[in-house]
Amino acid sequence: MHDRPFQILGLQQIAVGAASKQGLRRLWIELLGLVPTGSFRSESENVDEDIALAGRGPFAVEVDLMQPIDPEGRPRVHEPALNHVGSGSTTSRRPWSGWATRASASRPAASARAPPDTTSASSIPRGARARPSAAKAC
């Protein structure tokens, strides 16, 4: 067991991107059976996304299926294909020297279902090493 100053409570969100979200919808909604719950579009964030849920209740995981409004614009929500993963954890709110990269950011949990002593952490892959080959297939 690793000695870490936090405990992962669960996964809150996964955001995946592609040049077109149709392939993502085929995989996540049609094949895997996630439930579509909404959509979000923002010109300033260059994103057109469908929002789906895996699971139910307080353990449901939001899956954002994103495509860029302008494929040449910024930010490039489809590169890398695994855009980010968000989790809830308990923490001492001090930086942990065990992080391999500076690609993670922590902030107080914004979720209404999160206890007050939790932190929401998002891991944002940077560069080609962080791109899972399976995610590129969609």
C-alpha cells in the first residue's frame, strides 16, 4: 500500500474528444449503454459536447463526449483524445510530492454531493505519451 496524504473516493467525470462526436456516441451511448443527459456548447471554449451518465445515484460518472466547434481553433478539446479525468478525494490540501507531473490540478470539490473535506482533482494528459491508443480509435 502506498503512503499518500489522500484517499480516492470515486470517479466524478471523464471527458473524451474527437474531431466528430458521432463515433464517441456510437461507443459510449449505443454500444456501452450510457444514458444521455444533456449537452453543452461554448464558442469561447471551442466545444460542442454531449453529456452522458454511467451508473446511478451518488456514484454516477459523467462522461463528456466532446468535439471542437472549430477543429483548427483553441482550445483543442479533441487533442488528446482523453481530455481529462476528474475524481473526488479526501486530502490534507497540501501538494503531494508524489505526483509524476504537474498535469493535475486540485480545488475544493464543487459537487453538491461531495463532503466538505473533499477535493476535486482533474488529471489532464499532456503530450503523446498520455494518449491511450484505444481512445484514438473512436
